[in-house]
Amino acid sequence: MKICSTVEELEAALNPFRINKRLIGFVPTMGALHHGHLSLITKAKQENDLVVCSIFVNPTQFNNAADLEKYPRTLGEDERMLKEVECDVLFVPSVDEIYLNGNYSVLNVDFGVLDKGMEGKSRPGHFAGMITVVNKLFMIVKPNSAYFGKKDFQQLALVKYFVQTQHIPVSIRECPIVREADGLAMSSRNRLLSPEERKHALLISKTLFRVKEMRGKKTVSEIKSYVESAFANDGLLKLDYFEIVNAETLVSMEKLEGNAATIVACIAAFAGNVRLIDNETI
Ligand code: PAF
């Protein structure tokens, strides 16, 4: 695996592939890799001639300085995992390489209603920072396809909207959530959980699976009451939001109409200081 830390090094590594019109797949990450990330690399390997993974903890998408500070950084372990799945190129730029001359300005994209609820509401500025870095990375890597996990469901919807409306020639490939054996969605933040928090965090996926079973039997407001009391009774977890949304528009649903693929239940919750998100189509 070739490791590049500057745009110049990356250009030198990728140019021969570009000239020969070989397909480049791209997996942007913030590191602290887990099997969810590796599933993206594996899919990218299947669909491209060359796979680039980036590891960059993007400061502009953190709306909370403490969260940025404690975000897990495990580069040595990440490199080992990437070699195992035969990632071809790892791009690990510094903050100065991405935000040249200390220019931290972010894109001001009109996402319509897509960014008004859920993460957009709970984490002001998060999506502006996220789309800024995704755009910069797309400009630098110039991939044919880029791979995103469905755990960050709203992020994925915004990235799809962005490339479509800005005519960015990158095909966005979405990949399923990868779960631990007990159901917890894999996340870089899981490694920040204490053993006690880890046990309680299971309530998030359990609740989503239960909500799925309630479809067709309970109303939206009954389901919401169920979820709120499940979290209130937990004692450790704090529910940030529970939403049932249309998968395309991300608008909250009052009635559960439509087929399963079009309705998504989403949860964000705090286990101590660790904020976790998860979702399921219901
Ligand atoms: O999902 C992530 O890890 C990040 O938001 C991304 C897409 C790498 C941008 O920093």
C-alpha cells in the first residue's frame, strides 16, 4: 500500500492510473477504522482497478471542540487493517494540506429540507464542514466512485444531493450498516465507550429492531412514546432524537405509508459523552 501525505505525492501515485483510464474507487474516512470501513474498501476493490482510502479528522465538521479533541486516532492499527484488505493507496493529509493558508472557510450549500432535521439540527455547522471536506477530497482524488456507509444516513443523502446538483462526476455508492454480533452499529466512536456504556448502547439498535416490528401495528405517535420511555427508563443513555423519515426527502412522517425501503427510523443518543447514531429501514 502506497502512503501519501501530500496532494503532490497523491497526484504522482494516481496519474498513471488516470492516464490509462483505470477506475479509481475512493473511501473517505476519519480513521479509527472498523469492519464497516473495511466493507467499503472491499466493495470498492470489487468495482475498481485501484482503491484510495483517506484518513483525515476534519476539524470543520466538529461542532464541539472536546469531541474533536477526543476523536480516536489509531493510524498504526488503521494502516495494518488497510493492508490486510489490500487497499492500494492511503492518503493521510495534514490539516494544513487540506485547509491551505489556514483558510477554514466552508461551503454554504442549500440542501433544502435535507439538512434541517436530525444531525443538521443537533450539530449546527456539521454538514457544512462535512461537505466542504468531501468536495475538497473529491477534487484532489478525482475518483470514479466514492463509497459511503448507510449508518450516516443523512450524510449520505446530502452527498448524493450535492454531487447531483453540482454535476460532480463521481458515482456515490452506498453500503449497508455493519453491526457487531449483538446488533450495535459499528462506529469509530464505539471505542470511546466504557464497558458499562457499551452494554447500554445496545438499546439503540434493539429499539430500532423493535420499531420495525411495530410497523403496521402502532401509530407513529405510539412508536415515539415507546422509544422515549425506553430511553427514559434506561438511566444511562440520553436520547437526542428519534425520527421516522421518508428515505428520499428526510421529512418526518406522520403516517407510516409506503414500502419498507422508503421509511427509515433514526436514533441519536448519548452514552455518557459519546454520541452515537443508528438507523433502520422499517
Ligand atoms: O463519515 C465520515 O467519516 C466523515 O464525515 C467523512 C465523510 C470522511 C468526511 O470527513
